[in-house]
Amino acid sequence: MLPPALRPIARRLRRAVTTAPHRLPTRLRSWRRLLLRVVVALMLLLSLIWLLLLLWFQLGSGQVLTYGLAAVPTALLGVMGARACGVRVTPLRRVSMRQLMAVYSAVWLLGAGWFLSIAPMQTRDWQPEVGERLSYTRAADNPDIVTLHNVRNFDWRTESLAETRWQTRTVDLSTLSGIDIVNSYWMGPKIAHTLVSFRFTDARPLTFSLEIRKEKGESFSALGGFFKQYELSLIAAEERDIIYTRSNVRGEQVYLFPLSGIHQSEVRGLFEAYLQKADDLNRTPEWYNTLTSNCTSIVFDMARVVSGNRLPYDYRIWVSGWLPDYLYEQQLLTPTSQKWSMDTWYLRAHINPKVTSLTYQANTDAAVFSERIRQGLPTPKLTATARAAAQQTP
């Protein structure tokens, strides 16, 4: 028997032990309901933000129509939030929460349907540097001889002033001798625009660039790239144009990395993939997407196909500024005579110090410019056998 002083404590303990199994599920259910409400509220808030950004980028900022349409879902979600907090909005006090949710969902689905229906176009008032579309023809008696039409070769004076020049250029695919990856950093060390230059044994390099096709008066927005703000454009250009305008005119930090350990079939396969991309864009225009369809991700997808999918996926494909480090880890930046550190590679690959003194008046010879930006860099030879096949050998 317990002493009389301890008996009340013992009764409380027995009661707590007896009722705990019943109270626990009730508390768990209440926490689950609270968590569900938080998740639903967060999803509704994110859906509203997406819809408002869609209206902002598609209809234009500061437009009366934009604000008018944006007010409808914002007001509906505001009323639902007030109702959830126990605040009754007098004009809508007879409308249930389910009815408010149904109306909001209908409005959001209407916006999503509109977004899906927006189609890219070929005919807009384009900026001069993306005003033409790349096309090509092959020689009837030799498919290696490819004539490219609308190759860009502008003389850039300022960022918005250039002497426009679209040219025709013929190349022999049997003389392809290598690939250089060019990274142009325009917004910090993580974000870069990626270009691909093809070298030939008997001709100057040719550069391909996948980028947004801006209209006149339009500027780039990474956020707008998620909302069908820009069509996708494929540019073939001389290096004295497309690299010079970044390093000397825009003041971007540009680096050139020659790839090693690749086979001629892989080089040719990537070149052919660009030609196929030109056909696809001429047939059906596409939207640029900041995450899934940008200058780096598309090139990487093409490279994986022509290399037998031997390149592993990596987050640095989307954080394009770190792409050279990825290539280094894949042993694609190894010189033939010695192995450089990544710091050495960045030092040697930096184009800006090599062309800082070059003015647009002096930048007339495309071959001289291409030779100048490769000073101090190795020129790797193509491998005798495909690297992908070699890697399959145990």
C-alpha cells in the first residue's frame, strides 16, 4: 500500500498511462491536418506566383490589362486565406470554401491552358544579330561538302551598333580536326553562355551558338525564359564576330577550352547534330527555356547522343559556369604533353588578355583572330579510335 500522500500521484500516473494510447492518435491526426493545410497553402501560393509571372511576362509589366487579370486570382486566394484564419469577408460570406477553391482552380487552369497554347513564331521584328536563320545545302556529288547560308560575320563597334554581314560559307566535313568549348561569363562565376567552335585542317574555325532570339527592344531575363518569352535561335558565326562581341564589346570574361580524347566521328556527329537542329528550327520554331532548353543543356544532349551516351549527367550542365570543371573531370581537357591543373587551364584559356588591345578596325582578319585567341593552348589531335569504344574495354 502506498502512503496516503502518494496515492493522488499514482492515480494521475495510471490515468495518464491508460489514456495515452487514445490521445496519441488524436494528436497525430491534428498534426497531419495542420501539415496538410500548410502544404495546400504553400501550393496555392506558388500557383498564384506562377500565374502572376505568366501575366507579367506575356502581357507586359505596367499594363492595365495585366493588373486587372492579376487581381482576380489574387483576390480569390486572399479571401480563402482570410476564411482559413476565421475572418469573414462580408460580400462573400455565403460562398463556401469549396466554391472559392473551385473558382480559383478554374481561373488557374484557364491561365495554364493559355500558357500551353502560346506557340513560337518565325516572323517577329527581330534584333539584327538574330534576324536571319541558318540553313545549308550539300554538294550533290559529295555529301561532305556543306554550304552554310546566313553565317554571321558582323563588325561590332558597340553593343548595339554593328555593320551587319550575313555570308555563305562552304566547309568540308572530312577535314574536321577538333572541337573547342567557349564559355562566356556574363553574370558571375556560375552563369556562362556556351559556344562550340569546330576546327578544320584547311580552313578557319566555325562557331555555333544556341541562344535566345530577341525582338527589337527586348532584353534577356532568366526568369522570363521560363514563361515562353523568347524563341530559340541557332547562330553559325565567325569567331571574330561572336567571340569578339563578348570579350571586347560587352566586357564578358571569355574562355576557350580545346577538347582532347575525342574521335573524328564524334566531331562530325556533333556538327551534323547542329545541322539537324537548324533543320528542326526552320521547320518548327521552338521556345528557349532557362532550365531545360538553353545554350548548354541542348549541346550536352546532342553530345551525349553522338558519343554513345558516355557523358554522365551532372548538375554542372545546368550551372553552366562550372562546365569546364566537369569537362576536366571527364578527362576532356588533358593536354597531350602534360596534365594541367584547373587553375592553369583557366589562366591559359582566358581570351580577354589576348584581345584587350584589339579594336574593331583591326579585327578584320578572321583567321588572325582565331589564331590569337588560341595562343598558349594545346591543339589536341583526334584519337585513332573512338573513346567510347575504348572505355568499354575492361
